[in-house]
Amino acid sequence: MFRMFNIPNLFTAANMLCGFVSIILTLFGRIDLAPLFILAAVVFDFLDGFIARKMNLQGELGKQLDSLADMVTFGIAPGIIMLVMIVIGIDFSALLSKESGTNFQNTELSYYAFIQIWDWIQALIYGVPNDFDASIKYLPFIALIIPFFAMFRLAKFNLDKRQSDRFRGVPTPLNTIFFLFFPLYFSFNLNQWEHQENWILMLFDCYTLSAITVLFSVLMVTDIPLISLKFKTWTWNENKFRYILVGSSLIIILLFWIWAILIIVFLYLLLSLIENHQLKKHEV
């Protein structure tokens, strides 16, 4: 029995628990803290596989536990996060209207997300008349497409032997990190939301967020070959795109902070397409 509680499996469990805590924090409106537990889960997700390989403890149990943990952390948790972000994106009037008496004071801004969630629940479940009391109140449920496709993505990864050295479709951890941009940016700029550019407001509009959610969820189950950061050797020729991605990402993080999330994700996709094109040319 105690064999199942080895070090790699405990790291996998830590991954799952971080995802669970992130879900709770998100539902209580702490979208500033929830992403931090997801990022911690990403570290645990890397360490469980790394330690399992180093200790020669790889097995079917660990593989199944990893998928179950990833379903919570990189399936359900980002789904809940984007559901809440779409709820918030439905109505920004309290943040944008400084002249009205409905805007929040600085001391109350930390409760803004929770208040929006609660108003949405009141309209959805109890029929309380408010800004959410219309057909748009059902729009946030489109975020459930994230755990829906994540489930198929994780099952496909376990069975697809082609994904030993390259991914097929966007991996669930990267997809989740992409979605973390939205709560992080919103939290850091909540106090100055009325000063945001119009294109930022459009990006965080509920319909834009819904479209982005659908697009990146579908990318998880596509057959696009993408770079994997599993180094089998350390040579430049075999890993040049991996080295470029890692090196560029470090520089981008230092220069752009939160915006680095979006830049790195799109850089990853671009480098993967270039690498795939070169491999096809080489095969020809």
C-alpha cells in the first residue's frame, strides 16, 4: 500500500491540492491569489515526472494519478477562473463610472469580484432583478468547454505514442497558464480600470473572453505538432528551438511581466510551427 505514496506521487497530489485551493479562492472572488496556486501546481507537475524519471519510479499508477490531478488543476480550475472572468466582463459600469454613486471605493475593490459573482448567482438561481437578470447570465457557462476538452486532451495524451518527444495539440498546463493572464492583469489594474485603453476593455469584454475560451480549448485537441521541453540530449542541433524558447522566455518575463504570459504562449506556437515546417522540409 505504501508504494503508492512515493515521492513523485506525493508531488502529483500537491499539484491536485493546489488546483483545488485555486478553485475555492476563485469562487470567493480572490482571483488575485488563485493563479498563484496554479503556478505552484505547474512546478509540482514538472517535479513529479522529473523525480519519477530520476528515481526510476515511473509506472501506470503515477501516470493515472498525474492525469487525475491535471484534470483538476488544468481542466476544472481554469474553467472556473474563466467563468468568473466572463461574469466580471459582463458589466464594468461600477469601475468605469466615477460620477455615479455605484462605483466602489478603494477599500472595497478587493471584494469586487466576489460581489459580481454573488450578483450573478442571485440572478441565475434566485431570479433577483439586477444587471445579470437577462439571457446573458448563461454566457459564463461557456467556460465549461475548458474542462470538457481538457478531459479528452489528457486521455489522448496517455494513449498517443507520438507525444513522447513532441506534443499534439496545446498541452493543458500551457493552456491554463495562458488563461491566467486575465485574472492577473485584471487584479493588478483593478484600481485604475477606468484608465484602461478601449482595446483592453474590449479584450476583457465577456464576448471576447468567451471567444478566446472556445478557441484555446479547441487547440488542446487539435493534431498540431508542438514543442515539448523534454530534453533527451543537450545538443544544440536537436534542441535549438527549445533553447530559443527557454532563453527568450526568461528575457520576456523580465521585460514584460504579466504581458509575458501572452507573448510566450504565442512565441511557443510560432516556434512550434517553424520547427514543424523545417522538419517537413528535412524529411522531403
